Amino acid sequence: MRIGVFVCQCGTNIASTVETEAVAREALQHPDVVYATSYMYTCSEPGQQQIQRAIQEENLQGVVVAACSPRMHEPTFRRAVEKAGLNRFMFEMANIREHVSWISNDRQANTRKAAELVHMAVAKLRFNHPLSPSRVAINKRVLVIGGGVAGIQAALDCAEGGLEVVLVERQPSIGGKMAKLDKTFPTIDCSSCILGPKMVDVAQKENIRLYACSEVESVAGYIGNFSVQIRRKATCVDWNLCTGCGLCMEKCPAKKVPDHFNEDLGNTRAIGIPFPQAIPKKATIDKEHCRQFTRGKCGVCKKICPVGAIDYEMEDEFISEDFGAIIVATGFDLFDHSSYGEYGGGRFPDVISGLQYERILSASGPFGGHIQRPSDGRQPRNIVFIACVGSRDASVDRPYCSGVCCMYIAKQAILTRDHLPDSNCYVFYMDIRSPGKNYDEFVRRAQEEYGVNYIRGRVGKIYPKNNHLIVQGADTLLGAQVEVEADLVVLATGVEASAGARELAEKLRISYDQYGFYMESHPKLRPVETNTAGVYLAGVCQGPKDIPSSVAQGSAAAAKVQALFSRDTIETSPQVALVNERACVACGKCIQVCPFGAIQWKELRGGIQKAEVLPSVCQGCGLCNATCPPKAVQLQHCTDNQILAEIDVLCA
Amino acid sequence: MNSDLRSELHKKAEQAWPDLELLIGWQAGYDDLHTTPVFIRDSAEISKLIWNPWCTQNLAVYVAKHFAASSGKDDKKIGVCVKGCDSRSLIALLQENLVARERFYIIGMPCKGIVDLRKLHALSGAARILSVQVNAEQVALKSAAGVLHFPLDEVLMRKCRRCRYPNPLIHDVLVGDPLTPRTDAHEAYNDVAAIERLSLQERLAFWQGELDRCLRCYACRNACPLCVCQDRCIAETRDPKWLTQYMHLPEKFMFHFIHALHLAGRCTECGECERVCPMEIPVALIKEALNKITLELLDFEAGLDPQRVPPLLTFDAGETGI
Amino acid sequence: MTQSHDNPAHKQALTIVGFLCNWCSYGGADTAGVCRFKQPTDLRIIRVPCTGRMDPLFIARSLILGADGVLVSGCHPKDCHYAVGNLYARRRLEVLKRMLPFMGIDGDRFRYTWVSASEGQRWQQVVTEFSEQIRSLGPNPGVTGKSAAAATA
Amino acid sequence: MDTAIKFIAFDQLNSALDRISEQLDVWVPVASKDQKRVIQFAPYRPGMTLVLDHQTTLGPKQVVLPQVEALFRFDYRKSADEPSRQKVQLEDPHPPAPTLIFGARPCDVKGFLVLDQVFSAGPFVDGIYAARREQTLFATMVCGQQDSACFCSSVGSGPTDRTGSDLWITPIAAGYVVEALSDRAHPVMAWLQEAATELHVAAAGKVQEEAARQQVGNLAVDQCQQHFLQRFADTNYWQEVAGQCLSCGICTFVCPTCYCFSITDEMKDKHGERIRSWDSCMFFTYTLEASGHNPRPSRLERYRNRVGHKFSYFPEKYQGLIACCGCGRCIRNCPVSIDIRKAVQNLQGQNHACS
Amino acid sequence: MHAHNPYRPDLASIREVVQETANIKTLRVVFEDESVMHNFSFRPGQVAQLSVFGVGESTFVINSPPTRREYLQFSVMRVGEVTQRIHQLNAGDQVGVRAPLGNGFDYENMQGKDILFIGGGIGMAPLRTLLLFMLDKREDYGDIMVIYGARTPHDLCYQYEFDQWQKANVNLVLTVDNEFPGWKERVGFVPTVLSEESPSPHNRVAIVCGPPIMIKFVLFGLKEQGFEDSQIITTLERRMKCGVGICGRCNIGAKYVCVDGPVFSRQQLSEMVNEL
């Protein structure tokens, strides 16, 4: 190989503490180095031209530039050598600025270090091979998993951009948690008024196909070419026929069915539409409570249904769809407060969750918007809100802040005071987290304008006494014990990862943190990407957040998909793992460890199995290479031989 | 007693034979002290099978290397005789999905220990041992110098004297009754600890002295039931080139690092690597040291639970201290 | 062997091999450079995509061949660019670190650490501490130094 | 031939070797570990304790055919004024020094007689081997310690086989009686100070007689060349004799007659060597071709080739010479106790009935 | 060759590199020592060990004929470590050459006969040396037919010489495995083309070289057409190291491919142990 070495002076940035001429001179002594020089600004136009001229004149097959960090100018120089006819991977950089000239003034030591770094780069380059990216076609359909506000936003934005969207929702209706909210902070605008139109849009967009009551069963493939199996759960109502008239719901004799949409505060029927604004507006049978299933006879709905949509024999159905990208917006679940024994462990009917209170406040809720106690329907006078229930509490393995509770307590307290001006509201809190736009002002309004009593401290115990709930706590600001005789206690239950989030992550081969929230690709710079290319995140599934952030993420994810789909093919980096089939012993360890599912079995003639890397899925981490015992998997451009060559320069 | 067990082995092999296409066991070797593996493909040869304190080879070595990929004729299985320690190798292979459990019929041999021929030779002092007899717990050794008697326990292999699993942990049939594990096996890592008590310099000197003899014949590797690379070992390949062909100490250290690190969290301590070394290098100690580390650090012992994933092939986001 | 710490020119050159992940620690080292955080000059950095790429054998080989120190640095656990590469790596590296002394190689010659791209100051501290540590250990005899016990008979 | 017989008393052995080693490189069998039976030939240093009453684990093959040696050195040179031109210079290895192998067994020496054919009989002569062989003397000891793996008598050698040796050592009660067998031995004899008495010589004679009476091994090899070829395609047979082979290299590495080697280049920076290193026909990579094809893909073909090489191909090529010295090392050291005697003995016969 | 050290190559320098196909390059080399170059003689079909110092050696047939002595020519397919490095070499670079090794073709016994060359891919290299040798002594031989096949037209070596071969009265039949835009010659595997051509075995010698699968079916085809084993000549590939019959690995029974081969008649092969 004929190698040229170019040592940059970077003005005086390098030259002031490194003898660049000496480094170039020494480079000339290495095997295969046929040309070496030092230059004032190698990255400048004339500097690049000098490299290109040398490639031509000296018939160079590889180039080393010793200059700044490759994180800075590697792309620049790769383009430069490519223009001169070399493959861009026949290029190496030695970082003699950030790692040498800028961190020591010892000219002698720096020069030696720079020379060794150049030697290492040369040694590595001798094992470089030309690599070229491959391209794969993109299937421009997008799957959105989860029909909460984030998923809805993502689906609508994608559809707006002309993409074909499939939206999969586990529940019978989209809308998610937001659909259950009465008002939203800090504007106190009606939740269903702002969400409702978006839900309707989803139903009306021709390029959105909605699968409600459905779940993702399996995911195969990779960016641009996912193949997803979706399970459509048996609703026992043929949705093609159902008009959503609601007759079945009226006539259903099973009347004591807990109303999940109302957080079990009221009852509903065994067949029906979860709430009036539901999308799709289709009935579903709750097999657990339906008499046809529990007692084997009833059939009232089947008789009554004007369109004959009832089908008790219906079974789950599986459909396969192909997508180029997937947006995950699976939302969250509420922390189950029964693990707090001091708050009654779920035994006191008048100690309720924040979302239950939200339903109580709602005009479409179990009590028609009248605030009353679940136990006896009495209007409460003293209402205590307790913050951080299942948040910032390591003892229940929820050390993180749920981010929304401080705000929704403030909102609920304001609404309470609005509805019941005679009531007293108490808020036990640890700290107030209100960093959003107009958020802190909102909390202050609760305190100052609405006279909500904020008590900084934890509640130690709640116990019933004379039809009241005695809330014992500490006011840490006053340093005194506090006792409130409450009629209703609202626990600001925190946010936790949705049930089944881990299983779905494993199907999608994305990672999750220890609480089950999905991991973004980079916490700052790639907040909606995952480490599995083509899979994006939106909403609380990635971590607790409020509605504006969820919506923003939904749009961001949609924008990422639009950007991805703006081309017909994607170029895949050639810096990926490659299996030498002859050396592969089929031990499967690479498949076991690959974080991206980028390695699969391949069957050769005679049933022999070998590992095979899918270059478009491989992210180039090299974990497989490190794991492979016979080193049959090699990460291109960072092969064992290349690393060993660098080590040998230093140690051998 | 041995002959009783041998006939029980024959009987159980006969019973299993209709379901087997092959049975791997031990047969008599070229003299009293040696056994050699036998591959029985005809039920008439079952009588060749033996079982005694010389049945040293870990037959699990053949399982992944020669038979894992082949599918049986008419769903017939491969029978394999395993001692307690050998059974752990099989489990380790199962842990890594290198073999399919249903492909094998496992004949478990509860084992009181295997005789270490080197100890025997060292005790006899003679070039030629004429004959050996084991009666109960005694060994009678006859050489030109006369007959010598030793307690059996004294001439057992190192691994046997620290054996915690005399009974096969996985088997389809057991030959003989399960044994009670020896009581003095709790100090399983005594030999490792002895090295650890040396100073760093002494340890280096120790390994320099031992590894210097290494011939790179790769017997330790090939006798290892869990060394799956075999013909593709990076100690031999030129691409990638991890090692030169020189016989310098760095090369020898490196080879043993490769072998040991590839077994980290996987080694079942069958001791074959050490037994087969013609230069008597205590190579198993390196793996034992790694096992001690993975036990202390990651609470893992290879070859016990077929469901567990070897610790270096997985991770735990929540673990602390590393 | 005495070394003068006063005059850097008289310091005996040490070979410290650094394996840095491209996303965090290599960037951290760049940041340290950009901030002109002064560091000892013994470290030579090899860029790898992820600490998950680190086969412990690379480290073993470096030390066997006589590197005076080996420093591996990657993203903080749970911040891995590849999600879990460093979670595998830390197990493997810790096992190696504990194995080295058994073979007579000083485990203090090897260190692994987590430094993010923003932590220039931390990088400076890591390099300085580790270089000092290696300097106090002195040159690595490698495995070639024949000792009395190694001789036959 | 001058037949002055010399005597070395046990307590004089080291001083005798001290004197000889001033003139020659001397290799002697020593135990490499206390309490262990690993005995190897090592360059003699004053004060060493020799182990002469056991066969060595490794024979002295490495003295003449080292496990690794340079075939030549190469250097890339660059000229300052024209750096793009690098020129290679080659340099032959240094000529060998005169060497004495002290305390080898007849089987060990027999091994060299086999190697001589390969390296020196042509058509190409390996000058590196030949030069070292030329410079090497053998002081061989009558063998009185055979074990159940030995079969030297079966392959045309025996405990008292003097072929190929330059000096002949017989241990007696008081020390060693040393005779010269070749002219090359005379300088060494001259450095030995004590002449053997008649009593010594008579005692030596009795030891010789006793040793000569030993028939070590009863393997019949006269027809094995043909029998092997007839057996060649009998897969069942090879499965039977080598099914348990682990494909390690022990048998070849400890074998005094195995000589196969690999050639590789090793280079550091601009300087390097082309080296040869012991290879093993038991290794998969030994015959692996660049295309990926391997004519001996499994241990069966490889073991068959080993038996064929020693007992059929070699005698076919070299006037009936069996490439086996009967030392038994391959049997003794085999991890799975494969017995090459059995593999050869059973070559004849119809079906693969062997046991 | 060095008498005392048969492993030591003679230094040679590359005069020219020709890119034959995507993964085959042809090197034209001359010994640096003029007297070595002057005294060098070999038989067609003999091989050389070509070295890149620091990487290693590999075996190649000398595919220029002994009748043309201005350089030695080797065609190298990139398959492994050594060939990879050889492909990086340029004109002016040094290599080591140990030659001549092996037996070469028994061309004396082919004189006066018709010749059939059957080659596939890089397998044309050993045939080329004999073909050119015969063309240089054209009157000594009868009809010469060449069937040469490759996967695609781009995988055929020595295309730049085809005209010259044909001008020297060679019946050149070219084939590629599948249809290819612009390809006007035959399409199909070599054995198929052979049976279509069905050259008469009468007074003819067939020389076959190519990938193992091709050889297998060509040998079968030749047999069907009535060629005797003694009329079929092939060259064997075997892993070689020393090239001088010492290092042991290239044996087939008692024969060493590096000294007794690589050229064998089918007759000879049938007398050897079956271990190809």
C-alpha cells in the first residue's frame, strides 16, 4: 500500500507545541509510507488540494491526516480523498490537537506522542479496506402504537404529510389518559374539547387505518422494512356492522360492571361504548361480565341489535402489515397506591387517586361533575391532596419525579374551590415542580387567589374517624405536626411505565430503563429516536411528561419519519459487523448479545447454520465482535487486526 | 462393587438401546490404568462399556463438537455416560443452546472420584506400573519394586477432592445410587487461594515457570467440552492475527488468556484441560480463578441451571459496584 | 529507580493505552483539549465505537506485551450510545481486572471508567490520576522477564 | 576404531558435563518441575540434576529441529532521499554450533534417522536442518525402563539399538560406562578423564544383555504398507480406531519422527523473519486451502493420514523405512488413550473387527 | 533456488500489474539479479512461491511460457491474507520468488496430438502457459481447442489475448454461466458446452483446470466421450508451504503435490489414495 501522511500545523494550534516537521519526517520511516509533509491548515481548501494532488502524483492508496479530532474533520477529509478517487475509508486521522498540542506544553513529549499517534494511524490504515454503503428501499408506511394524545398527534402529522398510517390501540377507543381528564393545566381548558376534534380527525383521515382493541403481536425486519403482526382482539361485535347506536348498552341486563373509563367509580354494562366521544364509536362485549359468557345464556344484545353485529363466537384475528417506521406512544399507567399502607392501602373509599378525582370533576363522569364522596355521595368540605404518591420515593422503587402531579393538584384544587367555594383544600407536598410556561404562576394562583393551603411535609397516616378521614402529617416549614379532618383525600398518584411496556420493547428490540420507560437514543440530541433505527418514541412511554411535551414529541417523531421517508432508499453505513462464514462456528453468542436484533441465523446448503448480519439494522457497536469467540464477526473499519495493529505499535 | 455397577450399566444401556443410535461411554484402554472413549453403534458392543475410577474422560466433549448439528435417524438419540462433573458441562452446553436436550439420552454415573495417574506415578516412583487394584477405599499398586497400598482418596484427582457434585445434575437414568457429597468440599477454591496468597511477583514467576513449558499443542483446548471454536481458534488464525507462531512467553500467556477468558462464566471445572496437558501445566487453576471471580462478582456458577444465561452474555442495568 | 517529577523531560516515558468509546469518552477527551485542561502525555488513545467493542483480550494483550497501563473509558452506564454496550463491558472488564493479578499482572495497571462527552474536567482528572498511578507503579515488566522460578531444573 | 572405554562415576557426571560443555553445546534431560514427571532436554548448565532413569516427555527433536526457527531474516530499508522506495534485504540464519545430546534413548535417535530422510535425502535438501544435524552428536543410553506403551522392538529398534548414536552410555551400579561408536565421538571421549575398568565393562555387558533380552512390543509391521492401502476407504475402521480423537496436537508434538511444520512471516515494524514452526497434521488448519476446501476435513481423515504416513507412505517413499520409533509417547500422552499399535495391528483382517 | 536454503526466495520486482477481473490481478515480475533471470528455466505448468515479506508466501503457476523470457507472469485471485496483500502491490514493489517448483506438463508426450484445454475462471492460468508454449511451437501440435468459461464476461482472464490465440489457429470457445447484456458467445456451464462441442477423443489430450465442481463434471463428461484416464490431465490445488516436499501437508498418499505434481493425469490420480 502507498500511504501519504499529512501533518497539520493548525496555524499555531498544533505547531506551537508539536514539531510537525519532525512528525512528518518520522512518518516517512514507517512501512508503506511514501509521502509525508506538514502543512499550515490541512483542512483549508489549498490543504485539501495538496492531499488530492499527492494522491494523484504519488499514486497513494491511503491517507493519514494528523490534525484535530476526527469528530471535527473526519467527514471533511473523507470527502476530500473521495474526490481524488480514493475510497473514503482508506483514510485515517490522528488527533494531535485536542489530544496532544492543547493538553500539554511539553514540546518534546508532545512531538513523540504525535509521532506515535501517526504511527498508530498508519498501522491501522494498512488493514483498511475500501467499503461502500448499500441502499435499501423504504416502505413508506408508518405504524403508530398507542392512541393517546401523543400517538394521535404523531398519526395526524404523518397523515397530513401524505403517509399511510396504521394506528394500533389496545383499548376499545383512542384518547388515552387525556380523554379521562376534565380540564388541563395551566389554562383550565376542557380536555375533551381540545382532544375530541383530533380523535375525530383520526377517524376521518383516509390514510389512517385505526385498529382499536388491538395489540402488536410481533415485529420482524428493520428500518424501512418492518413486518408487524397485529392481534385484533375479539370484541364479539362485528365493527363493520355496528353503528354505535348504543341500544345494546341500554338493554344489557348485566348492570354491575365496573366502569373502567370512570376509574371504577361507577358501573356500566357488559356491552357498550366506553364513553360518548369514543373513537371508534363501536360497542365491545366485556366477556368477564357478559352473562352469555359467565352463565352461558342471555343473548339479549344479539336479539336487540338492529344490524345483527353481535357474534359471541368471534375469535382474535391476526393481521400482518409492513411498515418503514414505527412510532411508539404507549403512554403510561398510574401508580397503584395500595402499597402505601399509611394512606389506607386502598381500603378507604374516600381516599382516591388523582385520575379518579379527575373523573369526579368531569361533567361526563360518574357523578355528573358534582363533587361528592364515593362512599356516601356526601359533598366534601375538607379535601386533602397528597403529592408524590409513587413519585420521588425510593421505598416503593419510584425515585423519579412524575412531573405532572404538582400541576394537576393545583388544577384540581382550583377546580374544587371553583365548584365548592366553601370547601377547604389542603395540599401536602415535598417540593413544587412547576417549570413550564405559566406553570409557576398557576400554582401561585392556587395558593394566593384560590386560597389552597399548601403544607410542606409528608403525611404520616390517614385513619377514619367519625365518618371523616384524619390526615396526620408534618409541616416541615413550621416544624409542627398537622392534623386535618378530611372528607376526601386525593392522592397525586404518579406515573409509571405502562403494563406490558417491557414485553413490547423486547418485540421492538428497543431498550428501556429500570422502571420500564423506553430509552431514547440520546437524552439530549436524539430524544425521540431509539437505538433501533426506524423506531421512534412519543409521549410518556419515554418518561413522565405533560400534554404539551407529549404532543411535541408526537410531532417530532412524525417529523423524523417524514424525514426518513423523504427518500426512496436509505444508505446504510458500511461500518457494520460482517460475518466470515467460514470462521463462524454457529455458537449464536452474537445473536444473543446484539442489542438491535441485527444478527440472525442463515442456513447454508446441507442445513449448516451461520450467523448473518443485517447491515441495515446493525448500528456498528461491535459488541458481537467482542463476544464472538473465533472472531468470525468483524466490525468493519474497526476490526481486530486494526485494533491489534494500533496496540502493537505501542506495546510490541 | 464396580462389577455390580458395570452390570447395572450394561443392563440400563440394553434397556435404552432401542431408542439409541449411538452410545458414548468408556471402554478399557491399552492397560489397567487407561480407559478410552467408545462409540457404540451396535448393541452387541454394549459389553465393552466399563465404569471404574479410571474413567477419566469427560465425554461431553464429543456432544457439541460432533453431534449437536446432526439429526437422528428415526428420532433416535445419542446416549452419553456422564459423571457429576461431566453433567455440568452438558448443562452449560444447554445453557448456550449448543445442544438440544431431546437429542441425548443421559446415563448418569454417581462418581466417588477418578484416580490421578500422575499422583500414582509419583507415589510409585517406578517407570512402569505392572498392575493396579482398587478394593473399597484402597489402591494396591504393583511395580517392579513391589506392592504399595494407598488410600484411594489420596490418589484422586484434584478436582475430585474438591468435588461438590458427585451426582449428575442432569440424567435420564442413574447407574448406582446417588452419593453423599464429600464433606470437605466446601473449600472449593483452596488451590486458587493458595496462589492468591503469593505476592504479585511470585505469582508472575509461578506462571512464567509453568506456561514456559506450553507447547501450544492445544490439547487443553480440544479436550474442553466448552471450547466451541476448535478449528477456528484465534490462537491459530492469521486473520485476525492475535498470536504469532513464536514460542515466546507472551504468546503462551496470551493463548491461555484466550482460553480462560473464553471460558469465563462458562467453565464447569471438569479439569480436562489440566489432565490432558502433557507438560503438566495447572491450566485449570486459571479457569477456577475466573470461576471464583464470577461467583463472587456475578453470583454465577456454570452448568447448574440449564435456564440461566452465562453472565458475560447478558447484563443487568441495575447492578452496582462495577 | 528514581524519577524526577520536576522536570518532565527527564521523566521516563510510559506507555499507557487508552481505549475510548467514540460517543462519550473520546468526546470528553476532545472537550478537555478544547478547554486546554493540561494532562500528562503518556496516554495514547485508540478510538472504538463502544466499550462493548472491548474484548478483554485487547487489554490482556497490551499488558502482556508490556504496556505500562491500560485505560478503558466509555459512556456512563445507561447512557450508552448503543443502549447496553457498556453494561456488557463493565462485567467483562471487571472480571479481567480481577483476573490479571492472579496471573501476576498488577490489576492497578488497568482501569475502566465512564466519562461523558461533556466531562472534560473529569477526563483531565481521570488521565492525571491514572498516569500518576502508573508512574508510581513504574514500568511494566510484562511477562517476559525470566525469573529464577522460570528456569528449568 | 579406538575402543578406549570411559567411565563416569555418578558423582563425576556434572564435572564431566562441565568440561564437555566448555567445548560443545550440551543438551541434557532434566525435570522441569519438582515432584512432576515432565522431563525435557535443556541446555546444560553447571549444577543441573539430570534425570536419566525415565524416558523424557519430549524427545530431543527440538535440538535439531527447534519448535520455532528462522528460515531467514528480512529487513525493509528505506533511503532518506527516496522514501517511496523500500528495499528488502535477506539474511540466512546463523550457522549452528557443535552440539551434544546427552542421555537420549535409542528410540529418540531412531527418530532422527527418519527426519534425515525427509530433510536431507532430496530432491531438495534442507540446509538448515542438515547443518545442525551435521553438528550434533548423540550420547545415547541403553534403555532399561519400558512401560506398557513402548514398542520400539516392533519397529526395528530396541533398547540396545546403537544405530545413529555416536557415544553409548550404559548405567551400572557405580556410574556410567561410555563407549565411542563413531569417529565423531573421539574428541568427547578425550574430555572424559576416567577410563573404565574391566569390572565396569563387565557390569555394562550384563546390563546390555539384560536390556537386549527385552522384546519391547509385539506389533507386526511387515505388511502394514499394503494393509493400510486396503483399509484406506474403510470409514468404519477409522471411526473405530480414531472416533474418539480430539484433534489435538499432542501425538505429533511429542513424536520423535513427526516433523511437519508451518511457515509464517512475523514482522515488527520493518524487520522480520520467515519462521518455521512445528505444525500438526491433526489440526484442521494444516490442510485447509485458501478456497475453504479441506481435503482432510475431519479427525478421521487426519488420523488416517498420520497412520498412513508413518506405516505406509513413508516406507513407500523411503525404502521401507517405518516412520515410527516405537517410543510410545503418542499413546502415553493421548488424552483419550488412542493406541496407534491397535490401529496398525488391525489394519489386516476382513471386517473392521478389532479388539 | 538457493542450494543451502530452499526456503529463501530470490528477490524480484514487479514490472507491471494488470487488472484481469474484479478480484484477479496479473503480476509481471523479473528477478533483480540479472544472472538469476538469465539462467532461469522451467517447464510449462511449474509453479512458484510468491512472497510478500512480512505477510507470507502463496503458490502460483508461472503462467507465462518458458519460451517468453522477458518476465514471469502470475495471476492472483484475492482470497486470503497473502493474496490480499499481493493485490495492494504496485509496479516497482519487491516480491520474493521461489521457482521453479513442481513437475510441470509432460508436453513431450503431447507432441503430434490434438489438444483440448478446458478451463474455468482463474483455472485458465496454468493452461495459458502451456497454450502459449504450444503456440510458440505450433507445428509440434495438432488441433488446439480451448473451452473457457467463467461466471460472467467480466470474470474471464486474458481477454486481451483472445485475438492472438485465435489468429494462431486456436478454436476458442468462450462461455459464461448466464445470459449477460452484450455477450455474444456461448451461455452455459463448461461441462454442458463440452458435451455440445463433443470433441473426439481420438489422438487428443484434454487438460482441465478450474473449480473443483467444474472439474468433477468435466471429468465425467470426458469419460462419457470416450477419453481414457491417461488422456486427461489436470492440475491439483493443495495447501502448500515449503514447496519442496519437506513440510508434509500437501501429500496425497505417498505423493507430494508440490514436487510430484501439481500436474497429474487422471490415470495417476486413480492410482493414488482417494483424498482430494
